[in-house]
Amino acid sequence: MTGETMLLNLGPHHPSTHGVLRLLLELDGEEIVTCLPDIGYLHTGIEKNIESKTYEKAVTLTDRMDYLAPMSNNMVFRAGGRKAWSGLDVPERAQVIRVICLELTRLNSHLVWLGTHAMDMGAMSVFLYCFREREMILDMFEMISGQRMMTSYIRPGGVWRDLTADFLPALEQFLDYFPPRSTITRRC
């Protein structure tokens, strides 16, 4: 210890870490004297970009607001813009498909959290199990939208297209992992 300290900015780190993080370190030689975390360091300007786009073009930006739950942001954007499409009703089948997709999106997000959290605590096998299940969800998203993550699937008046023939069997197989079985697929 020399008594002389130095300030060092560590970060901001890439958004693919568990949150955008910058650390302000005070160092005395190689020892850390203090560490001040600065979280939430990223601003993408998505809201400003949306101002100059049509509703249909802006949906691709809502996908990127939260890459772990992109369909949730699609849905909120569509629900918020519903008055802009007055008189445009969403058919019941599309509403059910939206709910299924939103629940899968929620599970996708939680699986990433649980897997990375467990890995941070030293449980690598939990991480692998979570990402195995997440891959099944991403495969289903690809079946219905052609994309695994940034789907832009929820549209004004419903969804981009109807479910593909292989989606419901894949959903049934996925639900087999989680008893008791859900009855939501029966309405499709």
C-alpha cells in the first residue's frame, strides 16, 4: 500500500452481460480501495427512432428493447396503438395465439435469468438445462415467425400469420416437461 490511489473506469460492459454495468474503481496499486457501481448505463434512443417511423415499421424496434422478451414489447406497443387502428378487432384465435406467445416469451426470459443466476453461483448444470428448454421455445418462435428472437410477430389486428402445422406438436412436447398440463392449446 503506497497511500496513493488511482481512479479506473471499468466498463460499461456489453449489454449481453446480466445488465449494463460500469464500475468506478479506486485502486491503491493492485488493491481495490472502493468500488462504485453504475448500473443502467445504456440508452439506445429507440423512443426517438420510433417517432419517425410508421406503426408497422416501428414494431421491429420494439423487439430490440428487451431481447429476452421481445414479443412482450410488441404486444405493449400494439395495445398502446390500438386507438390508432380504431375499429380493428383482434379475432379470438389471434388473441389466444398472442397469449401463448407471451407466456413462452415470459418463460424464455425467466430461463435465461435462472440459468445465468445459477451459473454465477457455480451450478453449471442448471444453466445447461435452462438453455436446453429455451432452445425449444426459440425453435417454436422460428416455426411461426421465421425468426428465433426478434420475431415482430404481433401485428395490428392479430399476428403476422397463423400457427404452422408443426407448432402445436412442439408446444405439446414442451408442455410435457411441466405437469400438470395446460389446457390453453385446446382452444387453438
